[in-house]
Amino acid sequence: MRTPYDIIIKPLVTEKSMEDMAERKYTFEVDKKANKSEVKKAIEEIFGVKIEKVSTMNVKGKEKRMGRFVGRRKDWKKAIVKLTEDSKPIEFFEGM
């Protein structure tokens, strides 16, 4: 059995994700095998918020070079969660 902390890997802090916070949307890197309902349950349990909608997408790892050697970064999964109007904001992002 996976815990909520196994499903949510880390929050993503980018310019776009910071702009989305005004619309009550928060972005996280999540476990590749997690589905939308698992992500919703995990975030609600960890942060104590109510979630209206979860969008997930698989992100391909970029190809990177070092001289003549070519490698790839790992593939990962991104989740964008939208909070309900009556939910409190996630405090983790508030100080940024």
C-alpha cells in the first residue's frame, strides 16, 4: 500500500505555476503509476484542502548531450490540481 507521501513527489515551482496560483491551481510532480483519484486523495490528506479537478500529463524526459555522449532525463508525471472556492489555499506555496 502506497502512502500519500509516496504518490506526491514534489511541488513544481515555475513562472507558469506561480501565475496559476491566482486561479487556485497548484502543480506537483507525482508518481508515474498514480491515477487522478489517488492524486486527489493524497493531496487532500496531506494539505487538508478540497479539490475540484485534477489534470495529469506524462512528460517525456529531455535528451541531453555531454560532448559526443547522448543521454536522456527520466520521464515523469505532472498533476495540476484546482481547489474548490470554499477550500483554504495550500500554505506551502504562500511564502514564494
